[in-house]
Amino acid sequence: MQFFFKKLKIAVFDEVYEPAEDSFMLAKHTHRLKGRILEIGCGTGIVSINNAKLNPRNRVLAVDINKRAIENTEYNSKINKIKNIRTIHSNLFSKVRGKFDHIIFNPPYLPTTQEEKLKTKLNFAYDGGKYGRKTIDKFLKSFGKHLKKSGNAFLIHSSLNNLKKTESIANKKGFSMRIIAVESFFFEKIYLLKLTVS
């Protein structure tokens, strides 16, 4: 399938997360970020491509654990003629080198039992483990090493994932946490968090 987002043509490959409210929230609030940008979990590439197009001097790195998502981001970059973006197949920061001005992440945050796990690569996009924090906690452990001193991280977070725990972990690592956007749904709230060096 294909759709348009702010004049961008976005194709969605099979086994890649179809952009939804969380993706659009992230794209809306990160499109003006400047400098060296890292997006973890790029999916179709909608967030990275949106930033790269609006800021041609930026250097954008899009990363995903799902190889199909990397192919999808590369395809969407090509059809939108985006030149200042590159991709890496990586599990979080495992193959990422250097420091960035901003890090962007829409993690898998759904609390997931063993029976609820998907048998396709789409599971990477949804499966947050028993409490929805499995990948969030891994991210919080490592993201600071890849941020410049003046940098920020932007993290999508669900009300199902224990927001106070995330703030506590961030504070212990020397970061302050601020909610910069929120959307309410029937069974949860989705937040966009900004983590900044205290």
C-alpha cells in the first residue's frame, strides 16, 4: 500500500509497521530538528525522511532490527529523492557509531504474552515483552552514550508502560524528562517524551 504524508509518498512493505498515530506524532514534533539525527526503529522511514527532506543539511541515520524495514526506508528515500539519509540494519545501537544531536525512537511498547507474539517480522514493531518495557529499558540503558552533550532523545511511550519508571531511570542517568505531546485512546494514552541532559 501507499499513502501521502505532507507531500511525501510513503509505501508500506509487507512485514513492516504501518505508520499510525504514534508515527505521525513523532514526525510532527521532530521535523525541525537540526544536525546529525539518529532514528532507531525507522519502519517505513516516514519520520527520518520527513526530517531529512525539510532539513537538507542534516545527516540522518535510520536504523531498524527488521531488514524488511531497512529495504522499505531505502525505497521510500529513493522515490522521494532524499539524498541525506542512510540506513543500517542494527538491533538498537549494536552497529551504530558516533554521537548524535538528536535520537528518535518509537519502540515496541505493547505488553505482550508468549501467546500474543506474532510469527512474522512485524513482531519486532509490537512486542514490548510482558510489561511493554523490554526494548524501552534496553534503549534507556544505552542512548546516553550516543548523544552529544547538548543533545536530546525523543521517545514514544504508552501509559501502559509505567511512565514513572522511565522518568526514574532517565533521572539516574542524568537526564530530565518532559512530556511534549499526548494523545488519548480508549485503553491508553500515547506520550512523546523529550529526554535532555540535566
